[in-house]
Amino acid sequence: MLRKLVFVGALGAGIVLDPDPIVDVVVLALDPAVDVSVPPPDPIQPAKTQMAATETICFMFSLLCPGPLLVVQGVRRKRRHGIARFGATTCRSVQFRQAFYRSLTGLRPTGATHYAARMTYSAEIFMTGTPGLESALLAEAQANGFADARRIPGGVTFNGGWEDVWRANLTMRGATRILVRIGSFMAFHLAQLDKRAKKFPWAEMLRPDIPLRVEVVTSRKSKIYHAGAATQRIEDGLKANGYQINPDAPIAIKARIDDNRVTISIDTSGESLHKRGHKEAVGKAPMRETLAALMLRECGYDGREPVLDPMCGSGTFVIEAAEIAAGLLPGRTRRFAFEQLASFDADAWNDMRQMRVDAPRPAAHFHGSDRDAGAVRMATANAERAGVGDLITFANLSATDLQRPDGPPGLIICNPPYGGRIGNQKMLYGIYAGLGETLKSRFAGWRVGLVTSEAGLAKATGLPFKPKGAPIPHGGLKVWLFQSEEL
Ligand SMILES: C[S@@+](CC[C@H](N)C(=O)[O-])C[C@H]1O[C@@H](n2cnc3c(N)ncnc32)[C@H](O)[C@@H]1O
């Protein structure tokens, strides 16, 4: 089995040396203009110079890398503004790599092996997450094969190519959005911003037929501090390049002006990633799927144990848990903004969506209950739409009537009503005390994860919670995930 495939870039754009000792094959991808089979007749031609450079580089690689060296054509990349750019030929390279992988291994590219074939030139990709849960997001990114992922406030960053962007959107349960940094430049005043926005190579990433919207964040350290004026200049730059601006446009261009540097990103997700596309019905205070997934991870859930939510509302926790156990990818059915970018390759994307996931096949069963019959109906319908209806048993029960299910112990996780949102305080304390009593008396061996906005409510359960972690923003409030050891 092929362990690792390294692609190195086009001549003229710089060569990245990756003398990795476990590389099987190094592929040197040449500029499409260079004919590798027939050397150009005129020795003064630039192509000839490139050929000579190619030979030297091939020789260097043969010394550095133990595996065979393959030279192929068809990839061209550009670098500008010191940031790697994704050129219009990206789709070509995606198709090329997949075809190459197939020819080499006879396998359809799936999962991690396929993505070992990585892009040489990469941009910075930012997975936005939920503040307070960055470690869980980082752990998920690493588990999903984004090996160089690093934790930063509010999310995780890594370097990669367009395939990584698609894969992050497709596979990351905890990320809210996937942003790609497409370039940056200095601008000390609005006229300079205007000029540079007009010259920015938008056409390398954006399609002329797709309208755009611009969102700008400025910092006090910058001379340009008025976000509205900056937005207008960037919009003007886009209009001058033939793009339409529309506040409801599917693609958001995000600019951040920090210390007079304008960093331009594209939001490749479109609708927030918590919208998996299966939940139509929601109750009074639904948990976002992204947050539920991160909390499940924080509680140590890895898809192998039963999960029970005694106050399941629209069923978010148990549906997420069952999907993880069944190896279903969170973005399997929804659409993404990147499908409307110049780099999109529908064939390569369809191949990626068929990706297999090493799932711990659900031996476990999942349980959701709620005292509100309407919530139970909603949760049941949501689970059916998500394709996990047969893995979850829903029941219309008060938490105090909950019975321990047959089988091994697992994780109980819920967000009972709290704060000023639903119900009054006295009643809430009664609900938490009743829940705690039931769990202590009938659920020995199970762990508990409880989400609430007040430590006093968690305490009212009488459950042996560990010290609380970082606050997590949820629905305009701060909440905490209280966790117990096995009861
Ligand atoms: C904040 S919502 C949970 C939202 C849910 N996690 C979701 O994603 O939709 C709280 C739920 O607890 C339920 N509930 C309140 N008291 C309950 C009790 N004593 N027993 C069972 N369910 C209860 C409510 O009907 C409501 O659906």
C-alpha cells in the first residue's frame, strides 16, 4: 500500500523540497506549457531553460527521496502577496491527482490514504469554532487527518489546498465555518485600499456570474478604522473587476484590517456548518449541532458507547452521537459556498463525498426522551431525516420516570431548561434535583455531561461533577459543561 505521495510544484513558482523519509513516490508537476517528452529545438527558449532546471531538480529529488520519481505535467500555481494562491488550474490538479492515485494503486481514492496526496502550495485555512471548546475542535481536526492543525483563539488553523477546504467542510462536526485566506496587502488609507482592492486577483478564486457580499472587521491599531468605508472600497474593487455585490449573495468575502494589513478570506461554508440539513423541526432552545458534537467529544464520546438524553428536545445530542457511531459525515447532504468558487471540481467533490469513514459501527443504541410529546415527535422526524432513526429510541417521559436501558453503561448528556430563557428559577431547581435523583439511583456506571448556565442548578442535581471548565457562549448566555465520572 502506498504510504505517502508528495507533489511538488510548477517550475517558475518555486519548488518545495520535502525530503520525507517515508515518501514512496515524488511527483514533480511541471508547468503545462513545458513539453517534457520533446525538448524544444531552440536552446535559448525559456522552455529549454525550464527543462534544464527540471533535470537538475529531478536529480536533487532522486538523491533526497528514497522512492521512485515521477515527472508529470499539468499544474500551474502562482504566488503573490507572499501568500500561496489557488490558481484557476486547481480543478485540473485535483482531477489529475485522483487519476494518478487510481493508476498507481488501482484504488478509488478514499479517506486518509487519498489525502496523503496533498497539495504542495497551500493557503492558511481557518476553522472557526466555539470559544472555550478550541481544544475539542483541535482534537477533532487532528483525528480527521489535518495533521498540522494549530489551536488559536476561536478556532483552529492549518495549511492546505482546496481539497482540504472541501474535506474540512464535509467532515468537521465541531467547526462553524471554514475560511480560506486568499491574500493580504498593506493599506494605510482608504484611497490605497481602493486601489489595491481593484488590483487584487479576484478572478483566480471567484466566478464572474456569482454575486458576492463583503464583510469587514477593523482594529483600532489600523489607520483605516471605519468598517463601512472599508467595505465600500472593497466592494468597488470587486465591481471594477466585473462582480456584482448583493447583501444576500451566497459567497462572503471577509476582510480583516489589523495593524494596517488587510487580510482577505473567503467563507467557503456558506450557511453555518451547524446546519447539517436534516433538522427541520426545532424546539424552544435547540442546541447547535456543532456545539453538541464538541461537547460529546469533551465528554470522551468516541462513537462506541450508548448515549442517552433525558431532555432531548429536537434530539440534537443523540442524533449527533448516532451519526458519529454510524460513520456518517456531517456535511454529506448539504450544499457549501465553495461549490460556487472558480476552483470547484464537481467530479472530485463527488468522489470525496463517497469517502469511507472508519466508524465504530454502532453496537450501541441511543435513547432520547422528553416530557413534551411535541418535542419527541420533532426529534423522531429529525432522526429519520438524518438516517439514524433506527439507531435511536425516543420516548415521551418525564426525566424522573426514566428507566435504565438494557446493555452497557455509557454517557448521559443533556441541556435542561435554564436561565431566563425558559421557566422560572424555583421550578428549575426542582427539575434539576429530580433529574439528579433519578440518575444517581438508576444509572450506576454511566457518566453525565450536563449543560447549564448556573453552577447552582448543576449543584442542585447532587451529582458528583468535576470542577467546571471554560464558559461557552450559547444562545446569548454563558453556559458550562459539567461532567461527572462514572456514577
Ligand atoms: C433546552 S431544551 C433541550 C434542547 C435540546 N438539547 C435540543 O437540542 O433541542 C430542554 C428540554 O427539556 C425538556 N424538559 C424540561 N423538563 C423536563 C423534565 N422534567 N423531564 C423531561 N424533559 C424535560 C423540555 O421539554 C425541553 O425540550
